[in-house]
Amino acid sequence: MSKPQDGFASRFLNRPISRRVTRLLLKFPIHPSAWTILIFFLPLSACVFLVRGDYLSVVIGAAIFQAFSILDGCDGEIARAKNLESKFGERLDHFCDFLASLLYVLALGSGLHRSSEGIVCAVLITANESLLRTGKSERSVASSTLHESLYVRHRGMIGDSGLLSLGERFVWWLFQLTKRDMAVFVFLILASLDLVPISTARALPSDAIDRTPSARLQSPLRFTRSR
């Protein structure tokens, strides 16, 4: 039930877990599209934590998004197992993924007091989706291995971008390392290691910050004010 388009995080972490969840779900009369809608509460819940901006909340928010990334594979697995694949289900899944990505960057930007950067990321994500929708997709891209590892909507973009001049192996690695599953997983690791610039304005009471500005440097969580 795996797909050749799976990134590293999906192949070695998300998919092994989602398969086990899918085996349980197949015992119940659940429709793939119903599952797609049902799990969308996860990114909504994650945003509630991300906008708070403190260390623990950001880690919890990132963990919830990682859970969403894992469970997001179940709808396709259910569809393939029950022979319920459809264009509507594919579009619904893609729309929910797109909307979740927008919520992620906007909520994170707000929580880190970098709303403008979150908005820029959201605009770039939207522009990228628009380009993929308007581009040609029925194009064969280099070898069959690279061709199969790309979603249909990415093939036209690769063919028109000139990236193949840098080498097929380079393009393969570029797409593997920049897929959403990798981005979500890597951010969770960075947040857990406290390598994300957390806003101390939301981590400590305002009166405590005013009275003891040096306390920010002594925090065991190494909070740093966003600039």
C-alpha cells in the first residue's frame, strides 16, 4: 500500500505506522474521504498550540502535525485496499494537505512573532500550487525511476524548469529532501532540541520579563527573543 512518491520520512517512519492503523480501520465501514475530513482536526488543534509560541507548545504543535502527516496516509491506503480510489478523494486529500500547510506556517509565524515571514511562506505555497495546477503534467521525466518518484503534477514543472541539466540524481535528492513529510519531521526534531527561535514574550509573564531581563539568558530552555 506504499507509493513510489513517498519521501524518506514517509517511507521509513510514517508509512510503517499508517499501515498498522489502516489494518485496524479496514475492520470498520469507514470511507477514505470521511477519514480525510476526520483527521483535519489535527492541524487545527496544532495551530492552537503553535500560536502560543512557548517551547512546550511549539513542540506539542509540531508533534500533532507529525501525527497528521502519518495518519494522512491512511485515506489513500484505505482507498487502494477497498478499490475506492477516485478523483474527488484525491482532490479532497490534496486540498486538506494544502490548507494544513498554510495553517502551519501562519500559526508558527504568529507564535514566533514573525507573522510577516509566515505570510510570505503562505504566499509562496499558494503560488507554487497555482503553478503546478497550470503546468503540463503529462510529460515523461528522464528515467522511469525519477518519473515514478514524482507526483504527476510535478513532472511538467521539472521538465520546464531546467533542473534536469543539473543531473537526474541531483533532482531526485532535491525532491526527496524537500517533501512535506521531511519538512514536518525535521521541524519536530529542531523544535524538540530547542533549535527554533522561541518568543520569550509568550514564554514568561510580562511583569517577570520587565523585572528580570537577565532571566531570559538563564532559562534552561534557552529561549531567545525573535528578531
